[in-house]
Amino acid sequence: MIDLHTHSVYSDGTNTPAELVKMAEERGLTALALTDHDTVGGIEPLFEAGAGSSLETVPGIELSAECRKGTMHILGYFIDHTNAALLEKINTVREGREERNHEILKRLNKLGYRLMWTDVEDQAGADVVGRPHFAEALVQRGLVKSRKAAFDLLLAKGRPAYVERYRYTGRECIELIRKAGGVPVLAHPATIYLPDDQLKGLVMGLAEHGLGGIEAYYAEHHPENIEKFRNWAEELNLICTGGTDFHGRNTPDLKLGTGFGQLRVPDEALAQLKAAVGQ
């Protein structure tokens, strides 16, 4: 059993890389990829925690890409997390995220939700502050009943405290991952809200520009979606990958490795990724 899509405290998860490794071992996983949002800060701690373990630890990242309808993320596997170009580009994203975060705080305050920046920082982990930390701060201050309510009322795209931030295009994300020696994979394609013919056209265009895989096996994909994306992968010569998108307490019903209980990511996915980078 493998899980190729997880998050730690270095982005918007609630577990350290060492805790993820321990949990993966306890659940009988053979491989775990850390794919934090727009940061590689957790990769070295992941390697340190996995040293001497039977668990294979995979360096990864999840880059946010421009998307007019829904959400587009590009996963990168087996990246060189010390690559200078990669570090420079994600630093630009980080700066844009910081500007966005302070604007979110201003909007919340203007709407009457009295938060301080320290309230949000207290909920963040070791690295990137994101909307889930705003949501938890709102809950802790008793201003909303739950994280879901915070997103539904305030923080989700289109809601009054939502602020757009700087993102690269999908093609730029692919190029960046390739330059860092990794394999770019389209994450959870069902979150891109396009009709099937347009979505497939988008995937075909990305494949022509170096996309290496598509995340067919995903905790929130219905069986028909999994089958559809598997067929597209076969047609376009893409690797079928998968994972839970585990965030720890931020996704309490989601289990590492199995998602909501039914997810099984084939070992072949990891073997094909390794072959693609010459391992």
C-alpha cells in the first residue's frame, strides 16, 4: 500500500514529516510521498525520519496553477529539492501568499471578525500560513462553529474574505518540475470544473508540454472518474498516480493510505514514476 499525496505542518497539514512516517509504518504502507503546497521545507525532515526504515520516502511538491474554473494543482515527484530555480520560483509564490494572507486578515476584520495575525500564526505549523489556519483561528476564537463553516461563509473562492494570490500557469509548473528533475502530475483533475471534452483538451495540452501523469486514484474521485482518468492516461501515455491528499486533523475522516476506506493506489504507479526519472 502506498500514498503519493500527503501534507505536513510545512504547508497546511497538522503532522510533522516524522509523524507521517510513523503513521505510514503503523498502517503498513511501503511508500509515502510528501507533497506540501509550494514548499520543500519538509523534505529533509522526511528523509531523516525515513532513514533506516522499510518505508520508501518520496520527495514531492504540489504547485498551485492558474485556473479560471475550480482548482488546478500540479504535483512534482522525485524533484531535486535543492534546485536553485525551483527554490527561487516557490519563494516568489511564498511572497504572494504572504501578501494574500494579510489582505484576508484585513477583510475579516472589516467584516467584523476580530482576529489578530498572531491568532493565525498560532494555528500554523513550521512554514506556510494558509486559509486552513485562518479557519482554525476563527474556530478557536469562537467566531464560527467549524472549519467548514469558515470556508463556506468566508474563505472559499467567491466568499467575502477570499483573496486570489499569485500562481504560475500549468505549463510553467510543469517546466519548473522538469527542470528540478521531477515528474509533473496533474492532481485531482475533477477539481477543475470543466465539461469532459474541455477538461480532456486541457490535459492533452499539458501532456504536449511535458505533463508526465494524472492522479486518477484519489480519495474523493468516484469510481467512474477513476476509470475515466485511467482511460485518458492510457490514451495519452501518462502515468496513473494516486494518493489520499492527507492533511491530518484538517481532514479527520480521511485515513493515510486508504482515504475514506476504499482507496488503493497500485504499487505500479511508484514504479513507473521511478522509471521516468531513471531510478
